[in-house]
Amino acid sequence: MTDGARGQAPQTRDPRLGVFANRVLVAIALLAGAVLVWRMHYVLLLLFAAILVAVILDAAADGLRRLLPVGRGLALALAGVLIAGMLGGIGVLFGQEIGSQLNELKDSLPIAWERFVDWVGRDRIDGMLDGMAPDGSTVRTLAQTVLGTVTTIISGLILAVLGGVYLAVSPGEYQRGLLKLLPVRARPSVEAATDETAKALRNWLIGQLAAMAMTGVVVFIGLSVIGVPSALALAIIAGLLEFVPLAGAILGAVPAVLLALTGGVEMFAWTVGFFVVWQQIEGNAIAPLVMRYAVSIPPAVTLFGLFLFGGLFGAIGVLLGGPLTVAAWVLVSKLWVERLEREA
């Protein structure tokens, strides 16, 4: 061996290049995942809605199994039949009255809106609407957008119910399939986090359904006492919108307040006062109990969660903003915050 060959040092690979390459690959993978999620957000929202349906069916089945000595499959079937029967019974008992009141509401709200416009000032209302509407849009296009959104929500609800039934039949199988896509070392923590998320969603949904029922009953009684027309239809609208945290209570009051304008200043004042009092009770007593029963989330986080999901996904994001915020809060707490606390 020559002196030149003997003097050459073996070439070594700089480890910093490997670390940098790994970080670049991770960043590319995260960016690609974000783009994929954005492109498939409607499908993912439908999947999440199906999970919510499965959680409701699973909770109802567990309640039946505490009362009856039946297996899980039969309990799920009974839960589905009971829920469908309850909704059908409500439709049979109150369907005609609800339908007539909704028709009255459809005829009365345009009159109430015109009175509101005359009261506030048409120029001021037109200016506000022009500022809120996209460039080049008209009332016709806005109405078509609203109609398209309602159609999308209804079709998505049907798909979510069907998907939720399949998920509820064998949730463990789908969870195991999801875990197989992850590294082995990450599976225990992800499994614990998904179990905790499912528990939080179940508790939140139970509490929220109770709050919706309570809101519907209270609004019906209050509007009936005040004398607002179509009290039952307005109470159903307020109860359904209660599903949306924080914003739902305000949105549910808008039709009733507008319709109260047709009854004069006194009815309008009583209606506004009633909703102000009820929203204070709901916001300071009922909503904190619901969130404490499910998972303790600061109200500001819930509000910004609604803004975030609404801005990203539109009306469906607002509708699912509450449970999405609950799921995100639990997953981040279990997979990130608690891990940092353990490593500290």
C-alpha cells in the first residue's frame, strides 16, 4: 500500500444530513396530508357525522342493556327501532300541527322581515346585505346557495345515518383497522385517545340532546304565554339550533323575534326579554353543566372552534363545530399535551 493510500481517511457521512432529510420528508408528508384532508373534507365530515350517529346508537344500546338481559346486537336493533318509533310517534301526534304552523311561519316571516326593514331603514339594511354578500351576488343567488346548503345537509344526514349504523354494529373492528395503519409503538396511546374521545362525544351528545329538549319546551311555553304565533314551530327551530353551541341560541331566537314584530311593540319587547333571560340561564347554567359532564372546554375555545370550522367547511362546519371541538380538544390533550407533561 502506498503512502498516499495509507494517508487517506475513510469518508464518513454527516449525520446532520440524515436528520435534515428526515425532517424534510416529514414536512412534505404533513403538507400532503393537509392537502388531502382539504380536498376530502366533505367526505371526512360525513364520516365524523356517521361516528356521531354510531355514538348515539351505542349509548342507547348500552342503556337498554342495563335494563334488559339482551346481547349488544339485539340492543342496537332495539335502540334503532325505539329512536325511529319515537320520531315517528312525534310526527303522527304533532305532524299536522307542526306542518300547519310551519306553513304559517313561512307566510308570516316575509311580512315580519318587511316590517323589520321598515323599522330599521331599507337603505341601511340594503347596505348591510351588500357588504355581507359576495361581489356580483343577488338575492336570487343567495337563496340558491341557501337551498343548496340545505339539500347538502339533508343528503349528508341520510348518508351519515346509514354509515353510523354500520359503524355501530362493530366499532372495534374499524378501530383495529385504523390502528393497523399506525406504527406499533404509537398504537396504545392512539387507542386510549380514541376511546377517551368516544366517551367525551357520548357524554357531550347526551347533554346536548337534553339541552335541546329543554330549550324546545321552555321556548314553547314562553312564546305561548306571550302569544307569539306558531309557538310550536318556533320552539322546534330553537331546540334544533341549540345543537350549535353558543351561536345556536342566538340563531334560534331570530325567527321568533322577527315574528313578534307582527304583534306590536309590546309583544316584540316581551319576546326579546324572554330570550335574553333564557339565554342567560342557558349560557350560565345549562351549557356549563353539559360541557362539564362531557369535557371541560373554555367557552372561548368553543367559540373560536366554531369560527375555525365554519370558516374552513361552511355551514356544515358550524353545524358540527361543537362535537368537532370536543374531539379535537380531547385528542390534542391526550396525544400532545399529556405527552409533553410526561417528558417534562
